[in-house]
Amino acid sequence: MINLEDELRNIKVSKKHNRREDILIQISSSSYLVDSNGENLRFASDKLPISWHPNGDMFLAYDFNNKNKYSIIFEVYPEIKEVNTGKLLSAFAYSPKGNLTAEIESHGIKITDKQKKSIIIPSKKEFVFSPDEEYILTSESFLGDKNIIYELPLQEGKFYGENIRSMREIENIGFFHWLDNTNIIVSPSFENSYILDIFNGDKRELINAPAMVNVEVSPDKQFILFCDFNSECLRVVDYKNDKNVLTIYDTQAYFSWAPDSRRIAFTRYENKDFQVYITDLRGDEMKIAKGVVRGWRPK
């Protein structure tokens, strides 16, 4: 069992700029970067920020004013510059290791590898990659009452064929997120959440994780962070021991884990504006900037 007090005591934030302490935030419809101690706020782009690339060297932004809806990828070191544009039809995501991209098109979910080879999965709703990128979990309806796990023909980050296999269909799982390459965490409507083994179907109920929305697993796989839809707050739960670790009140549904898994950036609306806060797992909060959290730079 980890000792949170010892680990939190060892976390030190340098007053000098540390690129790994960057947090991507949105102010109005523009992208900014700010250190986790609230220093070094700097303009990044007049485009709307979406998310970091998993390597932490680029982020995706959205050209809100372009009627063709273009995505812009920005490289942030050694200087912030636009490196690529592409048409963005709907939801877009990087795979966890950055080997694949996925976006929803008219025929389904288009998944593209680094060699620009693509396959189409016949779904047009939500999707989440497994951590090893070998599987993708899709929702066949907005209510999440039918979900399918597909196995991808992937080897060393590249597709070796075009055949995809529907390996499992799951009914009524509502909101979902991968915990590891075997288990997903599931939050059905009006029921307690549970952990589901996708291979043997075993379930383990989580009493302290009801009505979850927007789940994020900590980088060390020890905790889950989610919006509690019933109580309108954020909760941190040690899911292995089903123990509530922290509750954050008066928050918005924009938050992100720090790479050290011991701090969280979250958004709060106060004084008629959005504010970015940092908290540790003891609940010690610090306001660092105005704006909306879009993601802590990946390690």
C-alpha cells in the first residue's frame, strides 16, 4: 500500500520553468500553457485546444472559425509552431501510445496508423482504445446500451491487415473506460459502477463509485478520477480497495491528472469566470490561472 503522506511530501515544484509541469488550458477560444505553480502563462495559439499528443511534444487544436472544421497540430518545443492541418469531421483521438489516430467519419470510425494505412470500424458513436492499442471499445448508441469490443490487426504500431474482429458484445454499460488491457470500468445508468474483465466476464462492484461520468485513470493505475453525476462533484477513488480518497466540490467537467498521479488540475466556475486549480490528494488547493483545463502534459 502506498503512503500518500510520504509521497506528497516529496513533490516539489521548481520556480524555474519545467516543461513537464505544463498544463494546456483554454481561455476564451485560444490555447495557453501555464506552469503548475501558476507561473509562466504564455499564449500558444488562437485555436481551440483539444488534447495533448501522448508524447507530450504536441497538442491538437481546433480551428473554430473555419467552416470546414480543421484540426491543427502544434509542436511546442523548441518553439510553438503549427506542423499539420487536416479535416476534422467529428470526435478525434490519439491512441495511448500515439501510434494510431481515430476519428468518426460518415462510414464509421476511421483508424490510421503511422504508415497512413487506415481501417474502418462500423460504429459512429463513442470509442476508447485499450492501453496496449490492441482493442477498441465502442458504443453503438448515445445511451451506451450496446457496446462492442473490437480486436485490431496491429503489430509494432502498424496494421498488418484490414480484418477486424468483433470479440465481445456487452449490453448496457453506459459510460466506460479502460483500466488496463484486460479490465474496463463501467458505469450503467442508475446503478453502481463495476469493473468488468473483458475476457471471462467477471464483475466486481464499486460501492464508492456511483454514477460516473468522464472517467480518468491515474498514470500509475492506482486511482480513478471522475464526475459524480449524482452529487455534482469530482471524486478520486482507490478502485483496487474501493476506497474514496478525495472529493472536490464546486467543479466543472474539465480536469486532468498530473504525470506523478498525486496532483490534479481541475476547473471551477467562480466570480463569473472559469478558474484553473491544482489540488493534491490531501485536498490542498491552489488557484493558478483563469481558464478551462485541457490537459496536463504527459510524462
